[in-house]
Amino acid sequence: MSTGTVLIIDDEEKLRTLLARIIRLEGFNVLEAENLRQGGKLLEKEDIDVLLCDVKLPDGNGVDFVQDLRARWPYLETILLTAYGNIADGVRAMKNGAFDYITKGDDNDKIIPLLARAMEKVQLQKRVQQLEQQVGKRYTFDGILGESSSVIEAIQLAKKVAPSDANVLLLGETGTGKEVFAQAIHNGSKRAGKPFVALNCSAFGKELLESELFGHKAGSFTGAVKDKKGLIEEAGTGTIFLDEIGEMHIDLQAKLLRVLETHEFIKVGDTRPTKVDVRIIAATNRDLRQEVKEGHFRDDLYYRLNVFTISLPPLRERKKDIPLIAAYYLKVFAVKGSKRIEGMSKDFLAHLQQHEWKGNIRELKNVIERATIISDGPELTTNDLPAEIRDGSPRSTGPLSAFDMASMEKLHIQRVLNYTKGNKTETARLLNIGLTTLYRKIEEYHISYEA
């Protein structure tokens, strides 16, 4: 028999009762609600796996409801039901995160198979979550994978500073695990039960970043229809992690400095300061001392942030950790893809050891995920590797020359830009770099692309 709980929200009682009876016969637990308000209360109280929701309801629209659900219940899958299907609503529903969108009556025979697929996806997501909690404990110091001396030293430093309220500056290339360290420091502190809020400073322009970070008052600018708390206020007495702090506009640096010095800030459009007791952990892949010399970063803010610095080594300098990290992600993605893959061949591991890993742990994670998807055998082999790793000539363990590195980076950015048809926001997301960093690279390398 199937397992899992389904919630049906529909104001047509006869249809709702009939649908519930059919679904119960398939072995699912079923709960019912006649409007969004009742459904919301059940979602708060019960562990719901799949939601079947009518689009037109007395107190709202199911398509809009889906978008609100994703942030609060990331593993909940929603199937929308409508009496009058139209393409525009269907497209919007899928963009908002719905599992599927079907028409009542015409698609009745699709409901049970669709429900089974949605339930299977939910169960897989929960299994992956359980595995991540069991294997790695990724948000604690025990979850930081690595046995090399440089990683052990970084962990020991982080453990020492965690119980204090000192600001911490994490230095390291993109993909070296700075956010994992920040979360471990938070969870090792007296603020562990409080919120941990992360913000990538390179993902927003100056005005939007100011609003996201400090909040705003209604009417302070066009579109500000109501008061909004900033992430510093949302973090409360917890921790805020400011990634890519070197990308923050110098005007905003002055406001952040005030938070560090006086524990208060002024929201956009406000006249009175807001008090705050938040710990700040910042991270960057830039040389902030050089940024200070060039006038791009405030020296007083640098010294405030630089109370306790931890440098995270790039993966190419800790290659003995590659098999351990690769094995961890293999377990995660094998469960996620419902595959029985027991390990990695010697040649596969040898190629991983030879690669330079410019994208560090994040790049290795992506390579293992891709290999797991492609693999049809009991172990990962070189045939499952991307061509640039599989066919690359063996390299020394030293760094690449500047020419080789720049050429590879330019080619990779150009390929991704072509793939996204020139969508720079999506390109930056796929490359795991900030939008401003992408623009700088495009200009630096004179990159052209297909729009």
C-alpha cells in the first residue's frame, strides 16, 4: 500500500469527497479543506506531502497560493486543479513551483498516477535530507569533510572563535565552503538556537541590497507599499552571513560599519534608528587589503571585520581530501537518483586527483552529480566524467599558468552565456559567481555571446 498524506482544498464538497475516497483507496491518508484559510491551518498542524488544490477558491487563487507555500514547505508538492484550464495560468503555476496543473473532468484518469509521482518525489527528497543529516552533519564542524592539515587548522580556529561574539572574516576562493564554515560557527555559538541568515552581496545592485539588508518604510521609494524588515533585523540576536562582502558598494559599507560600532541602523525612508544585537560573519574571495589601497573598500570597516580571520584552502591544495568528498556526494546523489552505485573506479579517482578544481568543492559536487546521473553501472568510471576532465592531459599539481587559466575561464563563461541565450542573471547563477563579477569578466575577456 502507498504511504503519505494528501491535502485536498476544493470548495465543491461533492467533488472533494469523491476525490478523497478514490485517493484513500490507493492507501494514502487524506485531509480535506474547503478554502485556503482552512487548508493553511492544516498545513501548519499536519505533515502534508502532496497538496491537491483548486485554482478558483472563495478566499484566493491557488496559483498564487503555491508561490507562498514553496518558501515555508520546500518538500511539499502541489497539483493544481481547475475547471477551466488556460495556458497562461498553467505556465504561471509551473513557474510558481507547482508539480503539475490539470483540468477537472478531462484529466481525472491522470490524478492517481500523477499523485504517485509527486509522492515519490517527496519521499526521495526526504530520504536525501535524512542522508545529509546522517552522513556529514553538514551544519556542524563534524560535517566539514577533510583530513588535510590546512582544513584541520581552519576547523580548530573556527571552533575557538565560535563561542565568542567576535566578528569573523572567512577568506577563500569561490566554492571552498565558506558558508558551511559560517553555519558551523553559528551552531557552535551561544546563538545556535537563533536565526542564521545568509546574503550574497554580489547578487544585488546598491539600492536593492540596501533594502534587503536594512529594510525600508512604506512609501520610501516606488513599489514600497508596506514596511519591510531587512535581513539584519530578521537575524535578530542570531547571525548574519555576508558572502562576497568585497562586492558591497562603498556607500553601504558606511551603514554596515555603523551596525558594528553602535549596534543600530536606519531603514530606508526612516528617521529613527533600529537597535540590533546580531553577529556578523563575512566572507570574500578578494584581497580586501588591496581593495582598501585602491579605495574600493573602507579601511575602518576592514579592521572591524578583520577581528578574527580564517583562510580556507582551495581544493587543489588538499587533494588527499578529494576521494572523501567525492564519496560523500556520490552517496547523496545516488539516493536522490534512486541508483545503486557502490563506488568509483581507480581511473575515475585518478582523473579527479589530476584536475585543478578551479571551482573547488562546488565544482567537484557538480561533477559527481553529473556522473551519477549518466552512470549505468555499479561504479563511476571515466566515461561518466565531463570531456574536459576525462580527456585532459595529466597536469602537475602546481597552479596553471595565467594564460591557461584565463583561456579556460573565458571559454567556459562564453559557453554558459550561449547556453542561457545571454541571460546574465541565469549565467551568474550557473557559474556560482556574482552578477557584478560576471559583467567584469565579460568586459575583461571581451566575450561575445549569442543572445
